[in-house]
Amino acid sequence: MIDFPLNLDDKEESRAWYEGSLWLSLDKFERFWPDVGPVVEHREAVKSAVREALRVQYTINAANRARWEADPSSPDELDETVPVEELAKTCFRTINERAGTNDAKSIAAWLTGAVLAANKESGWHYLWNMLLFRMGEDHPRKLVSHGIPSDTARKLVAIAVRHRSEVDAIESKWV
């Protein structure tokens, strides 16, 4: 049996679990599993185990929101009747039981590999990505008005337009 591979006290590993579990629960994401890493034989067993854990977490979150809405002066801390780490460990035990050790190993390797690495990207990468995406909407004249030479502005917008079309193409696969 494979133990839960992440330390949820670590911010990046906690985010890897949050994002990874969400991705594993989505039917639309399943077709990308072979491309992004988790090679599993029993996909439905993995999805159902993850969905059960997320359902419990969402119920806890909804109860916390309702409590806070009823009394806005109540503390902001989450009232975790079942700690997130225990839910994650239970989910992983369920994956082991229903899908088997090989599938659990694959999910563990994916979470601690590709998902965790993606979460360790620098913040500037995300910001640059957004800037580049939005810049594809602009005209070079706008950049020139900020002191950027016109030939450089044209090149930047061309790169941004290409980037935007690549992002749109990737996102169209999800629809």
C-alpha cells in the first residue's frame, strides 16, 4: 500500500493536492491523463475516490460559509471536523483499495512530480503569461505611446498574438 505522498503543512504541497485532486475528479480532464502524467488502469475507481473526498471537503466548506454568514463576527478559521490531511489520506487509502497499488503509485508520482513542479513556478511566470495574453489584444501604437520603440512594439505584439492563439487553442480542447 502506498501512503499519501504529500505534506499538507507545506504550502506548495498543499496546493499540489488541491489542484491535483480537482483535476483527477473532472471528467473533461480524464482524456488528458496520458499526456499530463497519471497513467492509471482503473480511472473510474480513482475518480470516485477523489470525488468522495472532495464532496466531504465541499460540505465542510459550505457549513463554514453558512456559519460565517449567520454570524459575521465569528472567527474566520475553518471549523474542520475532518482535517484536510485526514481526508487526503483516506482518499489515498481508498485509491489503493479500489484501483490498486500501481495506480496509487502513478498518482503519487504525478502529484509529487508534475503537479508539484507546476506549483513551484515563479510568480513572475504567471504575471508575464497574463500580460502577454492581454497584450495580444493591443495595437503596437499603445506600446509606442509608453516609450517603447515601434519596431520592438510590433515584435512584442506579434509574440503576444501568437501566445494568445496558442492559449486559445489549448483551452478549446477543454470545451
